[in-house]
Amino acid sequence: QVQLAESGGGLVQAGGSLRLSCAASGITSHIVNMGWYRQTPGKQRELVAVISAYSSTNYADPVKGRFTISRDLAKNTAYLQMNSLKPEDTAVYYCYAEKISGREYWGQGTQVTVSS
């Protein structure tokens, strides 16, 4: 089993920045991808960014150029640096990890609120 602990959410004004962290613990061997999804009420969870064990990254179009995902393999931790935040970035952000087997693990989510 893998446990994911998110931190770093909160309230920020538009144009501000936040940094989310996601620390994986437990049986962390063979984790290939780590990333972030977000969800707002009444909408489906959507991909924000993902990073592979080889540091290749993929971003959703709305966050390209503003968000940066990174990963510390030694610490089994992924980070999401969010700059130039907009009110439409307000959501619950969920960390996820995917093993080479395809099994996925999810964090409990952290609220990000951007005020206008």
C-alpha cells in the first residue's frame, strides 16, 4: 500500500503563488508517475500535471506556463509550484501516484482557494 500526504493548500489572492507537496510513504517501490488532479463541485476530476520517474512532464492547457511540477525521488515527494493563480484555479487538489502495475493511489485532497 501507498499513502499520500498532501500539504500546502490554502487561500491566496489572484496573482499569488502556492506550493503543494505530496509525500508518498509505505511500499513506494515501482512508483512510475506522480501528479495532481483537481476537482470543483459538480465537475469531474481533471488532470493538472503529471511527472514520470524520468522527469518527463505533462500539463493541462489551463496551467501551462504558470504551474511547475517537480519530484524528489529520494524523498518520494512531488511538488506543484503554482504561480499567477487565478480564481478559476480554485478547487480541491488531489495528489496521485501510479505504479508500474497500473495501480493508482490517491491523497485525501487539499483545498486551494484563489480570491479575486
